[in-house]
Amino acid sequence: MSTEDRLEATAKNIEGKAQEAAGEITGDKQDQAEGQAKQAEASAQHAVENAKDKVKSAID
């Protein structure tokens, strides 16, 4: 996983956590859901990049 991709996924995860927390504080269910979706997207991005790393390691 490239450093740039890792940072992008981590930033999206942090953004999602912050948005979810803000939604919890304000009672905004849509913000909570959007924050959770961003976290899920970041998790999926990490999984894809980890799979790429495993394939690359197997080839090398």
C-alpha cells in the first residue's frame, strides 16, 4: 500500500469518525450515517490496498 493511499484512507476514516461524532452530538442521523459510510469506505480502501500488497509480495 503506497503511503499516499494509506494517508488518504486514514484521513477519510478520521473525517468519518468526526462527522459521526458531530451527528451524535447534534442528533443529526444523516450526519451519523454519512460518517459511518466514510469509515466503511476507508476500511474497504485499506482492504483493497492490503490485498494488492499481498499479491505483490507473492509475485516478488
